Amino acid sequence: MTLQGFRVELAPNPVQADRLAQHAGLHRVVFNHCLAHVKAVMGQRAAERTYGLAEGELTPAASWSAPELEKYWRRTHAQVYPWFTGEGLSSRVPKEACRALASALSNWAKSKAGARKGRRVGFPRFRRRKDGATCRFDARTAYPATARSVHVPTVGKVAVREDMGWLTDRIADGRARVLGSRFERRAGRWWLSFQVEVDRADLNTRRAVPTGAAVVGIDLGIKTFATVADGDGKVTKVANPRHLGRELRRLRRANKALARKRNGSANRAKAARTVARVHLDVAHARADFLHKLTTTLTRTNSVLVIEDLSVAGMVRNRRLARHIADAGWAEFRRQLEYKAKWYGSKVIVADRWYPSTRTCYACGHVHPGLTLADRTWTCPCGTAHDRDHTAALNLLRLAA
């Protein structure tokens, strides 16, 4: 069984859309209510330490576990938020909000102690309405009712804009089950993402990499998104679509129109939705491009060698940050790795300090002074190099 996401766009009627928005608001309220409690206890304990109290005399620490946070919500919501019971909202949303807060607090504590990999995680912040509407349901609380509708607690059957037959057929014969669901509103449209455990054996076998498929080295760049070199000497260059770059003019105009609107007005809300639509179009175009490219590469090549790029460090270059973020290199690698497991190919990640661009593939000489601005260079042995072409060929050799 494989863990997989399945995302569809919803087509709720106005009443259902309002109901979904209420649940998203409830998720935000519960998260903030429990976070305020944790911060208040932490602040009280810090103040008591300044009074010279011993640790045993301090106010008991607030538990960060999801069950304890949920108990606090149940114990206090009737006095603070009496509308929760009256509105008849699903009790599953507070449960998931407490889980989200518990996870955020745990990540902060581990990061502070140096026990968590990756960049430093800050203390959770209060969620704001303008940050977006989202909520989660656990287990099979929300589930596909038919191939064209989903069942949502206290909301009812909500239509979807695309056929879910691939998922519903597998659920019906026991080859898939829903583990959780997440609702999100973006640019005025509602989306539902199912986390499912699914048996993909038949699909993966049918789409498996053919025997004797090529071995390729893949160099990522900005001007050319990917340079792919195979063992037969063929080099293919995939142009960078520059999804955000193509929409910058449209985005600037939308942002200027938003800036001219009065705060709190209906026109400002309308202009904000226009800005959000531009960002959504860019995100969808980028996702479509990356999914198509990674699926093609993993289904047609037996081994793929890529670089271990420090994207977080590279975006500190203010001249290239937007272009690097627009390319989506980290997402490209993530998709390559999980799709390779599906289709039977293999991904090799080169060492981060491997000089793929600066090494001559003819004699092995390493160019000591090559800069980012140098797109071509000539080796002392006389071999002329295109930096992307050279990098792809050198990465290919690592597969041997």
C-alpha cells in the first residue's frame, strides 16, 4: 500500500460554501484559543521565575499534547465560544486544530533543542482570517460519496468538478482507504485533498520502466530548466517556462488595482481575489509542468542522476531568488524520488560539492575560477564546454 494525495476542486452551492467557511473559521478559532492558553501559562511561569520561585512552586506547565489541548477546548469553549454548540459544527475540526497546534509546538521545541533537521522553526503564531481558509477532518469523516460528489459532515453532499472514478473504484473493492481530508479556499474556489492509502501495484506494473531503458544525468538551471544527457551522447534541453515571470505584468497590474481600493470595501475584496487568481494560475501551471516532466523522466529512464542543490542557500542571492523559486527545483526532486519508486527507476543524488560544471569530461581537469556568469569555457586540453551540457555529462558518469 502507498500513501498518496488525491486533490479535487469542489463545486459547493452558496449555502455549502458558507458552511465550509464556518468550519475553516472554527479551525482558526480553536487553534488560536489553545495557543493563547499555552502562551499565557508560559508567560506566567516566566514571570514567577523572576520572583525567585523554585521550579516545584511554579504554575503547572500547559501540556502540548493534542489530547490535552482538546480537553482544554472542551472544558472552556462553552463559556468563551457558546456559538460552537448552537451552530452544530463538526467536532472533528477542533480535534484536528489541536493536532495541528501540538505538531507546531513540538516542531518548535525540537528545533530549539537542535533535535530537528532543517531550518530553524519559530514559535507558532496566531492564525489570521486573511491568511486563508482551511480545515481538516480526520479518518474517513469526509469521503467520496460517488464519483462526482463527496460527503462532508454537517455540510452534506458536495459536488466536485472532476470525476473521481479512479479513487472510488479502488475504495469500493478494498484497494484504497481514506486516512484524512483537508479543505482549502484559494481565490474564492474550494479544494479538497484526500490522504489515501492505495494499492498501486496494477498501475505501477503497467507503467513500469522498460527493460534496458536509458541512464541519464540531469543538470538543473534557470535559463534552461533541465539539461538531460544519456549514455548514447544525446543531450536534451528542457526550456524554463518561467511561470511567474510570464505573469509578472498581470500581477503588478492586479496589485496596483488592489492598492487603490479602500480598506474593508467590497471592491478591495474583489481586487484581492483577482490577485489570488493570478497566483493560483501560476501555481497550477508550475505543478502541471513539473508533474508531466517528472512522470516522463521516471517512466522512460532506468537511472536518473541529479545534483544535491542547496536551494535555501541559493535563494539568498537577491538577483536570482525569484527565478530559483519560480523554477521549483526542490519540488522537481521530490517528485522524481517518489515517482521513481512507483515505476521502478532509480534516482542517484550527487554529492553537493561535486564540481560537475567545472570538470572537463575529456581529461578530468577542474576549472578553478569558473563563475556563474561564465556560460562557456575552454579546457587547457582544447575541449570547449557549455556549462549545462558539461554538468549533465559529468553527472551521468556517476551512475557507473
